[in-house]
Amino acid sequence: MNFRTSRRGGLKSLLAAGAIGLTALSTPALCATPVKGGTISVATIGEPPTLDPMTSTADLVGILTQHFFETLYTFDAKWNLTPLLADKMPEVSADGLVYTIPLRQGITFHDGSKMDSSDVLASLKRWTETATRGKMAAKIIANLEAPDANTIRITLKQPYAPLTALLAMNNSAAVVMPKGKIAPALTEFVGTGPYQLKARVPDQYVQLVRFDGYKQRDGEPNGYGGARKQYLDEIRFVPVSNANTRVESAVAGQFDYVDSLPVESLPKLKNGRSDPVMLKPFGWPRLVLNTKQGIMSNQAVRQAVQLALNEEDMLFAAFGDKNFYKLNGDLYPEGYPWATSLGGKVYNKADAAAAKKLVDGANVQDRKIRILTSQQYEFHYKMALVAAEYLKAAGFTVDMQVVDWATLTQRRQDPAVWDIFITHSPFLPEPALIDFPSKDAPGWWDTPRRNQVLDAFNQAGSQEERVKRWADVQQAVYDEVPFIKVGDFNAQAAKSPSLQGTQAVPWPYFWNAWKAPK
């Protein structure tokens, strides 16, 4: 069967058979004078699996916890690195091995204690032991020390260009907490952010309230950086796991902000009580393959899956309108220095015969593939349905495991229970921030070639050399297939017309936001 002959008709048949870049963070035009006070409610895609941002790469965890935990660095409106809890950008030695980081003074934690370098040092040590990104950094960190109360010094074994960017991310995050609250499993979530955790009622809400002891940076807001102004008294994050329910709640004006809406809901939003929020381009969905255990530990099988898939049909099923997606097998879209034109040789092939031949040559007997997905991100689920049909056409059997997102993020940690899971990421300004290169992230890509190309990329001394080395990393991805990119897509959310000061960003935040009087 040739599924490529008719895109829309073929896609409908497939579904029936299956039983069924980052843009700049511009400062928004404000239509009202900021008003202090009030509460907003934010509908999220579900219950967060944890409130410990070191232990999770889930965007949902980062969205919530960035309001009460802070990092040494963050990103400004143009995606440049900028200090947050650090006083300045690090001073880096001529050989690229020693990073000296001055800390801001007069910072208070939510428990009333004052932050100094001993808290930062203890937090960074926990990060290197606990977080996926921290473990990645730990392999090249020779020493962490606090030479005085206001300074941190990081000494590396070898040059590592992405270090400051790793310290800036809000998931698998190097957040700073009081040394006395640090534990292998946190029981108190105490940070330095503009809001503090007041209550978490599982499956009902996470309640944050203004932290009156917060010390914001001087100046004006600047993306995730600059001043973080506290207009709101309270922010409530409410899990709404069903995408259709989120749409209807947005149309009814039930929440002040509703995250992650299906793109086909746009006409409804235009007629409802919420304004659509569109981020274009937002990011890229991907299928992560379990290279550690099971059928996907065989490289030939991974290559067969890559050959079998029809990404165009997967994108159409997920988004339905080409205004919301773009076919692109390269890891970055045009306009980024990291963009290449290498992906076309393996992308969107839908070649069942070639896929079968590869698997036959690998002498694979059990051809069952367990796909782990969630309907909370509805486009994940729709792509999984289409992928399953193309994999069946290539001779595989498919076990679809549909779970809630919190369960998926927990289950994917166990290599014994899945072969493929579906996720997505925003386009990140630094490729090393993508969690796939880490040997510790689910997927566990760890080969001599992976190590060679990533080490060369991370140790490159100039931007020109890093761009060249990144092309080598991408080629290794296409050849060894630790994951498969589906394409580029836009993201849609909705907000109340009265909610001011927000921006269309990958991880929405609500410092600097206020409610205008009606």
C-alpha cells in the first residue's frame, strides 16, 4: 500500500484503520497602567509530576517553578544570556576552564534567610547529582567552590561553551535554594522568586502568593531577565488535562490564561471571551527512541522506523492547517545559525519496503513497538496514531500506551517499559540545552560517535567552529536515530482581555502581569 498517493484521503483511511523559532521576546504593547493586586487562574495541561525543577525536564514543571525558584542566569528578550541571581556574567579564564561568578547581595529566601555562596554551592552540587543537565555538566566539572560569601568558582576539566546556558534553563534547572532545605527528595520548596508556594492540592491547584521580600533587578523587564515586577497578589495553576475542556473553558472565559490549545480551536477563540496567543515558530515534536533496551536498541530497527514514517501526514493529523506547521527534517528552522539542510535524505520517506528490508537484515524476530503517549498534548496523540499505521505497514506490530502526562514523564524513566515516546521542545537558543544529547535523559543515546561529535561541538572555541561542529552532530542524529523530528509547529494559548503584561513565550510567566479593571 502506498500511503503517500493521497495526503488527505490517505490520512483519513489511516485514522479509520487505527480505530479511530523561537521568536524574539518583544515587550508587549500595554493598553493600561499596571494595577497592583488581584488573583489570576491559569489552566495548564495537567498535574505537574513534581515541583522540584532539578528532577524534571518537563516544560510544565519549568513553567510553574520559575515563579518561585530562580537560577544564576536566564535569557533576555533577544535570547541572550543575562544575570538573574548572579550579579554579572561570569569571568572566564583565558584557557576557558575557570568561571568566576559574582553573586547579587541582599537576596532573601522565602523562609527569611539570606542567600550567600554557601547556598549556591550546595544547590549546584545537588544539581550535578540530581538533574539531567547537571549530570551532563558534572562530567566536565573538576571543582565547585565558594572562595568568599559572594562568589562562586567553577573549574572545568576541559572547555565547555554551553555551561552558562545550562545554568540558565528553567527545567532540569540549577535553581538556588537554602542549604538547610536541600535533600535528595525535597519536602519544602523554598526559593528566591517573586512568588512563593502557599499550597498544592493535587489535581486541583498550585497556589502561589506574592513574596514581599523579593528583591528584583534594577531596570525594566527584559524577556525572562531584567526586573520581575509583582503586580498580582496570587497566581493559581489549575490542571485541566483534557484539551477540549481547555478549549471550552477558554471560550467561556473561565480562566485568565489557558495553555496549550489545539490549533483548530482558533475560530472558536475568536468568537469567545478569550484572546488567542500565538507563538510562531514555537518548536518541534519528536519521537524519542529507547536506545538502551528492547527493540529500539538495534540501530537498524531505528533506521527502519525513520524510513517508515510519513511526517507530512503526522503533522496534518496533528494540526490540520499548514498555517500551523511546516515540513522540516532539520533540527533548527531557517533564521537560526544552527540551521542546516541535512535532514532531507532521511525525512518524510514513508518507504515501507526499505524499512522491512532493514529489519529483515537485522534478523529481528519480535517486531512489537510500544508507543508511549498522552492525550493531554492532543497533537502528540494524533501523531502517534498516524505513526502506528505507517509502522504497521512496515511489518511492525504496535502497542499504544495512552497515559496522562505525569505518568508518561515518570514511566519514560524506566527503559524496560517503552520503545518510543512522543514529546516536543521549543526551539532553544543553545543546542546543548536540548535534553537529547544527555546520556542520562530518557532515550539514553550513548555511542562513540555521539561522544566524539558532541565533545567537539561543546569544546569549540569560536561560534563559527561551533556551527560547523553542530552539522556533524545533526548528521550523527540522522545516522544513529536516537530520535526522529516530526517538523516545526506553532503554539497556541488564550488569555483574558483583562490580563495585561504577558507575552507569547515558550514558558509563560506571570510576573510583570496584571489585571486591568473591567
